[in-house]
Amino acid sequence: MDTRIYICAHKDFTMPDDEEGLYIPLQVGAALNEPLFDERDNAGENISAKNPYYSELTGLYWIWKNVRCDVVGICHYRRYFVENEDYLRKTAIEGYISGGYDVIAPAPVYTSEGSVWVHYEKRHNIKDLNILREVISEKYPEYIPAFDDSLKHNFISSYNMIIAGKETFDAYCAWLFDILFEVEQRTDISGYDSYQQRIYGFLSERLFRVWLLMQPLRIKEIESRALDPVEAQNAVKAVEIKRKVTDLYLEKLITIYKKDRSFNIIPEPTQPRDFAGKIPVWICWWQGMDEAPEIVKVCIESIRRNMPKGAEVTLITLENVGEYVTFPDWVVGRFNAGKITMTTLSDLLRAELLYYYGGLWIDATYYITRPFPEDVLKTGEFATIRLSQLKWKADVTKRRWSGNFMYCAEQGMFLPQFIMNAFAYFWIENEEIPDYYFIDYIIDCAVRNFSDVRELIEGNAFAQGDVFRLAECLDKIYDNDRRKILENDTFIYELNRKMQVLKKTIYSETTYFGHLLGG
């Protein structure tokens, strides 16, 4: 398969490590500058001289008019499609395309300050967006509902990046430039500064999602972000540095535990709960169910609905946490002073609960699709999710465990004991944890220093497939193809509490999220 990804650049840069020959540098705005690369957007049919106003779109146009291949894409010299903490590779792209995906698009960015319309209004001249709508209503009136809907929500498909079969790529370009060239005829940008003059690049970012909504295409969304060879290498090196830092912080604690495992600095619960032979299942949402986002409520209900009869699900909140655990005074003080976040406090909480009660800790953002297998809670002394694929190279877990899903068959197990005391020990003298996923560095430290912990982690058999797959489909139509997600070997999926997803499409079709809500 002839697959090419063109990297738009206006200056020299460090190319990705690319043995497959996928990435090709393309100089944009070449008509206005000295030649840099073999491929330049001023050859053949082109709009290279419009680069100050169209940005990377002059490269998009050049590819449309001058490149012939099977699959083609565009990215930036500072921004790439990223998968597993690495540049998206040729084999992965061709796997997605041959597997039925029509378009690879950047995962939408959430605009926290308001809708896409408000987002544009705060940064640019809103009259240009009104002109854009006017042109669409004249040329492609059937797209107006999609245009209006996409602008009233909080997702934007930024960066003008796309990978697709050449025929699909060409169809998008024909639609896009037909609109933008007409908008150009109707706008006066003579008073704009050099940044605002890039108007057509800004407008096209608002158009890509509109076009996608109107196409009968299967779309694969992949993270896009700034990445260069040095950054990718540094991310992996940073893991090693944080491992060494964690070892230094916990050096004395490790020495103590190699001699005496009775050591505890966490006080026992003042009113320990008796579960009368039932297996405790622990979830935490500090603010309580009434204040939880809808997506969290859906997840918690799925956990409650699918747990075995012999399990008892308990939701921990700020109001009831004192009924189950007792935090040290210095931890409470740091939390009240804002030095410890709710997220990090929940890391300590899960370790305490598992040590003093045993049972299953599961994050409130896991969705379970069918009855939870009883053997996971009754076979063996420990279980945690082991991913089938390494998602990030710079990941200290190396997919061996999931700190947000852990089962301990008995009270008093050493791993949760070590985790809870490591957090408390750290907070005696320190305020800022070295990494958001500090719990994983603590577990890694235990794995490397205690053979029984290493055997515990390596010996668990609860492997799962792509636990992130459902999250990719939530705002897509719930069709026959996506129904299969509920039928495969993976039955537990990790969602994201910050996700803002729709229950219906612009044409009132039920999305996957709408289906989960019973719509």
C-alpha cells in the first residue's frame, strides 16, 4: 500500500525516526521563501503564496492537486498523531484503513471556556464565522444543521490534520476549498495582524468536524500533540528519573520493611465495618452521587448492577470516609491546605481500604458491560487488570498492573500496606508528589524490592484487551458494528470523567452513550 504522511513545515526541523519511509517533509509557503526540502507547495497546481492566510492548508491543497497514492495524510513539524507515546507508524495506519476505518482524525479537544462559537469569538473576529455560515447556507445548505450543532458544543477538531484514502481525502478538500475560496471573496482582513490573517486556517478547524458529521464514514480518532524525537526520548528517561527519585524518598521505609513488616504509621479505623462474609467492592466519588458527572453515574450504576450477589458495593464520599478509614493528622492538614488533591487522597484511601478490609477497589470511571466473573473475586489472593497492549512507552507499569483496579482476597496483605505507608511516609516531610501517577511508582518500587510482591503482580491472571475502546465510541451512532463491543472478551472499560459526550446525533440518532443511558 502506497501510504504517505506529509509534514508541513516552514523551517528546518528534526525528522521522526522513520525506517518505513512514511513521513515526508513538505515546505509550505515555499513561493515566499528559499527552498528547504525536495517537496514544496509551490510546485504544480498550488496556492503557496496564500500561506500567510491559509497556513498549513496550502500544503493540504498541494497534496490534493498533485499527489497520487493510496493513503495520504498531513501533520505538522511540531505536532503529530501519537499512539503508544510514539509517532503513528505506517503499519498502524494501514491496519486501521484495511480494518475498515475511512478516516484517521485528531481526537477532539474540549474547550473548557464555552462552546466552539464562544471559543472562536474570544480569539478571532466573529463576523468571519458568520460569513462562513452564510456561504455554507448558500453552497451546502444540508450542512447547516451539522454546522450549528458542532458550534454550540465544546469539542473542536483542531490542527487541520487528517489521514484517509486518497479518494476520501480529495472529497474533503474539494468541499473545504470550495467554501473557503468563497469566504475569502467576502472578507476584508486588511486591518488584521499577522496572526489574525491566518483566518482560513482557523475557520477550517471549525469545518472539519462539520464535514465528518455529514459523512457515512468510519472514523478512528487518535491523539495529536507536540512530539519530537528528543521529547519522546525524554519522556522515557523521565520515568527512570522518577523511579530513582521514588526510591530515594522511600529508601528508609524499604529498609524497615525488609526487616519488619509490622511497621505501620497509618492508624487503624476507629469504627471498623463488618461485611458479614461479603466481598467489599470499593468506589470513591468524594462529592457523592448527586454531584457526580453523568458519565460517572453511568459507570457506578454499571458496577452496582453487574457485581456478584456475594459482593457489597460501597461508595466512599467526604461525608462517610471517616466511617471506614482514619487518615494521619499530617495528611488531613495537607489536604485541608490544598497540598493534597482529592485524586491523590483517593490513592491513599484505596490502599487503606484494601489493607484493613480486603476486597476490590475499582475507579468510578470504569464501565462494566456484563456480570462480573465471580472467579476473579474468589480465585487467588490478588487481581489487577493487565492490559493486552502497551499504550504508552513512558509508562512505569509496562501494562503489568492497573492502580485503579485492584483486588485483595484478604485483609492485611503487604502490597496495600506498603502503598498506604509509602504515601503517609512521603507526606510527613513532602508536599508535592513527583508524578500524578505516584501510586504506580510506589507499586513499581515494591515490585523491584520485594520478591513476594513481584510474584503477586506477575502471577495475576486477569488480563483484558483494549479497555479504552468504548471511550472512543461514546459519541458515535450505536449501530450493529459498535454493538459488538458489548460482546467481545473485554467486559470492563475505562472512561474519562471529563468527557463531554452527546446522547443523540444532530439527526436524533442514539449514540453509544445514549444507549448506555437507556435512550
